[in-house]
Amino acid sequence: MTMSMRAALLGLALLSGVPAAFAQAQPPRPSPRGPAPAARPGTLPLPVGASAQPLTLAEAEAALVERNLTVLAARRGVDVARAQRLVAGALPPAQVSVGSSVAQFSETRNGAIRGTRYLSPSNNINVGLTVLVERGSKRTLRSRFADRQIEGAEAQVLDALRTSLFQLRQAFLGALLARANLEVALGNRASLDRTEQLLRRQLRDGAIPEGDLLRFQASRLQFEIDVTSNAQAYAAGVAAVAALLAADPAAFQQGAGQLAALGINPRVTGALAPPPERPRTGTPAGPASAPTAVRTILSPVAFDVRGRFDAIPELGISREELAQGVASRADVVVAERQSAAASANRLLVEAGRSRDVTVDSSWGRSRLSQDLPDSATG
């Protein structure tokens, strides 16, 4: 009877503990928002200046069309070609001449002027008209040559846009690669900081000699050089992108690129003791924890390029399609239209063998006296 009572009590205890144990064994439900996505290379925050604007490749390409100097010059070339078309299609201007005598006088042997008479334009006037008549269809050939020049200028705009886009993408990807290298260098430096903190703790506990810590600190020099060189490469890449966008390669503000703007006073010497330990978490260090050299180099940059390397678009173009598309390339079209313009110019030069005809007509009216004043006494 006693054994049966113990078994019953044990069974009730087990049954009563099942809900609690089941509740403890259930995995935690995910948050409705979901876990925060990890930052990808090329998107991590960097210690750039406050005036640096984030710039993606799509935004850079849109700004290139409106601001690139090569593309703008090619567009102005189209305007010049269209203006030349208006001039080439115009007829040679006629020349009109109008003349009149306003006074008559005589000069004596001694050089004196006598007998001056003022005349009215109603008594004497001469009108002339000269017209150039072109032969050999020169006006038509000039218009045709100007049309070919317009077509060539329009093709040069497309070629300039194609070349500038290629240069922009190269510069942007180079800057993005330098940014990713800088992120890796900063991540390596943060890992070295954590390792050095661990060695300091072991040294304080007496687990390692001080020489191990000194050797580790001496080995960090190459990593510090990598951080500085990658920061300089990123600043140079941003400057190359800004030059293609006709933007200021650096935000030249008061104190930009100087230690004073970062709140650092090199005259005040700090303690030589190791820095106090800070609590380490799993999140990566922010831009404020970057070295002073990196913050100084990146403080005046104009843009902060953003992008990803894992998104590789598929071309979807075969080799045969590429071979067929060569004829429609902008530079090939420019060459073809320049050849057509040269042919039209040759015809225009050959038309110069035909001599033009000049038609001249004049009309005059005069009621002046034909005798000179004081001619007998002069």
C-alpha cells in the first residue's frame, strides 16, 4: 500500500512538471521584426566628414549625364553644328551701297580752302546693289555637309557618354574596392585590439611574460600601415569619382583634414599608460573608434561610395550577338558619320571649280553745278 502511494505521488509530480518543463524546452519565438541583417562589405559606416554624401553607382551614373564636362562639351558641339547648318543653308547676303555728297570746296595754291558749298541729299544720291549668284549647287552641298556634321556630333555625344560611363564605373568600383579593403583593415585592427586586451589581462594575471605583449605590439605596425594606406587609397578613389562628376573632390571646409577639427590637441600630452579597458560586445566598432590618421584622411572627402560586390548581373548576351552589335557601337557610328561628312565635303570642294557670278546694279541722281566755285580766281 505504501509503495503504491509513493508511485502515485511520483506520477502526479511528473505530470504536474511536464507543462513547466515543456515551456522551458520550447525554443524562443523569433521577433516580429526579425534579426537585424549583417552589414555587407561596402556598406559599413566609415569615419568620413559630416558633409560627405552617400553615393551609389546608379546615383553617380545619373549625375554623370548632367554634370560630366566631356558629355556637356559634346552636347554643345551638337548646338554648334546646328548653328552651322543655319549658316550653310542661307543665301549669300546681298550688298547695298548708298552714297551722297554733302559739300563742295576748292583749294588754292597756298593750301587754303575757298568757296565751300553745302549740298542737300535730295540733289545728289547714289544707290548700288551687288548680288552673288552661286553655281554648281554649292548651297545644297553646304547644307548636306552641315547635316552630316550634325549627325557626327550627335554620335559623338553617345560615344562621350559611353566612354565616360566606362571610366566612371571603373573609378567607382576602384573606390568601392578601396573601401572594402579599408573595412577589412579596420576589422583586423579591431581584432588586434581585442587580442591585445586579452594579452594585457593575461599579463596582469601573471600567465604570460611582458615580452610576449611587447612582441605582439611590435608586430602590429604592418597592420597600422595597411589601415593608413587603404584610407589614402579610398580618398583617392573618391576624388577620381568626383572629378568625373565635375564635383569638388574634397569638401574644403574650415579645419577639414586637420587634427583640430577632430577634437585632438597634439600639444597636450596624454598618459603613457595603457588605455583603460572598455567593455567589448559582439557589435563591430563604430567610426569613432577609427585611428586618428584615418579620421584625418577621410574627413574632407566629398562622397561616401556605397555598393555590394556579391550582386553580379548576368549579361545574357552570346558571342554572336556581341559580334553583331559591333556595328552599332557609338565609336563605330562616329567613324561612319565622319566618313560620310568627309565625302560630302569632297563634293563641296569639287563644286568650287564652278565660278560664281556677281550681278551689280547702281542708280544715281545729281543736280549739282559742274563748275567749281572760284575756279577763275583760284
